[in-house]
Amino acid sequence: MLFSRAVRKFRKSRLAVISAIGILAYLAIGIGIFLGLVTREDAFECVGPNHVPGFGAAQKPEKRFDDVDFELGLFERALKRGDKEEALAEIRLGRRRVADVPVEELEKRLDAAFEIFDELDVSRDLNREPQLWPKLGELEAAAARLWQPLEGRDAFSQRVKLAFGTDRQGRSILLRSVYAVKIALQIGIIVGVASVIVGTLLGAAAAYYGGWVDHLVQWLYSTLSSVPYLVLLSVLVFMFQGSAVEQSLVPLYAAFGLTFWIGPCRVVRGEVLRIKQLDYVQAATALGQRRSLILLKHVIPNVSHVMLVQFSLLFISAIKAEVVLTFLGLGVKDEPSWGIMISQAKQEVVNGFFWQIGAATAVMFLLVLAFNIFTDALQDALDPKHIA
Amino acid sequence: MWQYVVRKLLWNIPVYLGILLVVMVALRVNDPVWARLGKNATQEQYEQTKEDLGLHESFLRQYGRLLNGFDLDRYSWDKHGRTVRQELSQAVWPSLAIAGPALVLTTLVALLTALLAAFRRGRPLDRWLMAGAVVGMSISYVVYVILGQYFGAYKLNEWVGREIFAIQGYDRSQPLWWVQYCLLPVLINAALAVGYDARFYRAVIVEESTRDHVRTARAKGLSERRVWLKHVLRNAMISVITHVMITLPFLVAGQIVIEVYFGIPGMGSTLITAILGKDFPIVQGFTAVFAALFIVTNIATDVLYAVVDPRVRLQ
């Protein structure tokens, strides 16, 4: 087999195997999300007050007060509407629903909560006044009575959703960073596969046919690589501004697709220049096989190792470039991606809230790290000239 | 040698023509005038703006004007009364004030790390350094910038009790303005580039150190120091220099994220602001200049390479 020796070498490295397992795990998550494990609605659903820290970490009294204020506000607004029952039924924070009691009873409970609320003067700085903290506990207990107590699976699900806290719109950071795995894999795989195929075909054809084909391909990639890559990406994104697909991922795919094929094209061209001198290619030529067939059947399969390595390099670059472009306001617009999460975290970090940037970075870090190690091991196994 | 230089120059002419063409087409696929004015603009406004931009002329004429001086004397859309040239000459200096020192610092630290690792190849120090580089590379660029600003500016200032590094901005009238506004971006920039460069330099040095002539040098009894300095490093420097040369054009453009985040009015942030504001003259002019810079450094790199390595000329 073509790869059996490389596979054996690859499997000898424990780190490489672990990283491969890690990548497979991410892939499984991606497929799971694709099949509906976490839906797009889940990633946008409000599951609690904003900026709740993860793992139920303690919060400052002032923030706890604000959170209760937010919850009471939900009920107050609902009870002011004409169709109280319906409005109340619409209230939901993740799995939490309004307590299953008559409206009059609920109004009574709300009034009780507001009574305590008014006693805690809004203008006072709770963080500095410990004597008010027991009162705050009472207020929270009163507010909790408005909700139906969570049991069994619902309670577990709610805890999971709040595991990494919530962002500024009260959306689950955990679900968003996990849903972003799908977006990242989607971008990485589509861009990686397309670029490697285009690059390989162009590079192999350039090297194999030589002459004007070679000149044309070289001109094409020299041209596209003679603008710094981030600048070119920005200009290509500019191209789509105001068009129908602006909000989708299409501008990103197009920009990456037009720039990322250059790497594999260069490497494959160099490799094919070497391969075409080899005896077996000469033999095939002497046997009178068609040149296009030789290229497809004998030459390209022998650069498949280059394609594999290039794919994983591009995959990493695409994921990282997504974050940078999104940060600059040119990338993903409307999907929960790591880039969006990290960009949103700009303001949160200033206020000392690290859950969103931390979760997005950690989930992304593990994938990119696994891919980096995987690529290194792949190069070790496949390329005898690679220096470990 | 001269033949080689001339050949390189000739080869880059179509490349230059090509890239300006790509830029022009990319910027015109989606009518820049409508994109800017929005759908509610009147036909007259449209015609007027189109004429201001010179977009009413034929494509070839516009192409010719771009080739002949990048169309730099056109007025920017957002910054009233300022030409692209003025914007450009103003934006170059802040970019260089960060990019230059960052390049020097990155190269020095990366080379030192690479040398240490290569010298101790396969030993724990090497493994830790390279593991650190891989881990560092796996964290997004943007995260370094955000956290770097938070801990380097906010927290440090809070801790010391007075402002050491500015959180944002660029003001040359301050005494010690460079330390205040540029040093932190430079440090962050260096921190995130060192990983990549150190890995590359280490690979180069290790490759050189396994060459036959190095073994011969050892066999004839040269001291370890002499072997490393004269036989390994000297050859490795060729790759190091070319690597630095290749990154030169990125210096001007590659700081985009840092410039934007730290509010430094350099070329990168000017370009991004222009793209977001659909300021067509600036986008076109800046991109064309970037391309020209890139091609000039490319030629310089090739020539330098041919000077230090005679084999290149023969290809």
C-alpha cells in the first residue's frame, strides 16, 4: 500500500495518535451538530441573565441584584399585557418556565418580590454594604418562586447550558462555542478541499506540461500572492459588500478559495517537476499512454502525501483567518463562530469577564493544537526531508 | 548575474500588470458607487460621484491611470479634502514605528530561541521550546492582542498606579511617545510572531548542522564554537535573511489587527477603515501601493539570494 509505511511511522508517535483522536472527536461533534445535536436556535436562545459566569461561580452582589431585576422585569412586562396567560407562557430562560400556579398567585409572588426589591435601594452600592446581603438572598429566593422548579433532565440541561456562563444577550456560551465547531469545520474543510484540489491540478499540470501552461500558472500565483494576504482577503470581501450573499459565508469561501490554492500549487509543482523525471513516468510515456492519463493515474497519486499535508495546513489557516477577518468586521456576520465570540469579548474583557473569550479560545485552541501536532507528525511520516 | 536580474525584472512586469488588473476588477464587480451611496441615491448623485471617482472613463483609461502613479491624487471620500497620497504619507510612519522595531525584536528572539533549540536538539530544552512554540501558535492571534492590551495596559497601569502604556491611540507630541503608544504593540507583535519564526529558523539550522561539510569540520578537529559559528550559522543566515526580506512587505500591512485594536493610524488600519466605510479611492490606491512594494521586495530578495547563492542564477 502507498501509505502503509507512513501509517506505521505515524502510529509510533503517541502524541500524533492522541491528536488524531482529538480531531476525530471534533469531527464527531461537527457531524452531531450537523444532524441536529445543537441547533442554530439553541445557539441564539436566551438561557439566563447576561454575563453570568460559568460553573455557578460567585458573583458580586450588585450583579446578583441586576440579574433579579432582569428576571422580575420579564414577569412585570408579561403581566402588564392584556393576554397575561399567553404572555406568561412565552417567558422562558433555557429550560426554565413560569411556575405552574394561577395568575393571581403569581402576581402575589411578584408583588412580594418587588417589596423586597424596593427595600434594597437601587441607588446604594450593594458591593460595599454587607449588611444588605441577607436581604439580597431573600430577594433571590422570592424571585425563584416565580419559576417552576426544575427537575431531572431539565435541571441537568439547564446546568449544562449555563456551564460556561452567558454572553451579553444571555445566550449560552457553551452551546455557542460548541456550535462554532460546525462553522469552523465547515469553513476549514470546504476551503481546504477546494484549495488543495485546484492547487494540485494547476500545479501538476504546470509542471508536467511545462511551456505556456507553466508560465500561465506561475503568473497567476505570483500575481495573486503579490498582495499581502490579509489585504487581498479584505479586498475580496469588499467585493461582496452590499450584495445578496454578504451576510452568508460565501464571501469568506470566495476570498479563501482565491488565495489558499497558491500554497499547494507551488509545492505540488515542485514535486511533479521531480516526479516527471522518474523512470516509471518515462516508461509510461514510452508505452504510448496519453499524457493526461499519465498525469492523472501516475503522477497525481504520487503527490497525494503532499495534498494531505497541505490540506491540514490550510485547514488551520482557514480557521485562524476566519477569526482575524471577523474581528476586523469583514468575516462571519450572522453565525455563532469563534471569531464572533472573540470579537464580542473585547468589551467584556475590559470589565473582567473572561468566560466568553476563554471558552471560544479553549475550544478553538484544542482543535488547532491537535491539527498542528497532526500536521507535524504527518510531515514526519510522509516527507523524509522534513526536520523534526 | 546581470542577466539574472534583468530576467527577474522582466518576469515581474506581467505580474504587476496582473495584480493591478485583479484589484481593479475585484473593486468594480460590485458597483462601488452604489455600494457607497446606498439604494436611495438619485441618478444625478450617482453620475456626479462616478465622475468624481473617474469611474465614468473607459476601463482601459482607468487602468492606465492606476499604472501611472496609482491614481494617488484622487480625493478620499471620508476624509474631506485629503488626497490618497496625503493619507498614504501620513499612515506610513505609524506603521513603520511599530513594524520596524517588531521585526528586529522578533528576529533576534526567534534566532536565539532557534539556536538554543538546535544546539540542544532532541534534549529536553529543545522539546520544551518547540512544544511552547506549537502551543503558542495554536492560540488565535486576536486573543493575544486582546489579552495583551488588558494585562499590558489596563492591569499594569492599575497596578503601578500611573499610565505606563497607553490603552489606545497615537500622539507624537507626548514626550516618550514611542514607549507610551508603540512599545506594547511591538511586544505583543513580537510575542506572537516568535513561535513561527523560531520553528522555521530551527529547521534551517538543524538542516545545516547535519550537512557533510559540518561533519568534515568536526572530523578535522575544529572547536564546537567554530563549527557552529562559521560552518552552520553562516550558511543558515542565507535562509534567515531571505525569510526576513520576504516578511518586509508584510511589515506595512501585516499589523492590521494590532493597528486597528490599538487605534494606531497606520496603513493597515487606514485600509480597514476605508474598506468598512467603502472609501473606494483609498482602498484602490493602498492596495496598488501594497502590491508594488511587495513586488519590489520580491525582486530584491531574489537578487540577494542570487548574490549569496550562485546556484540560483543558473536555474
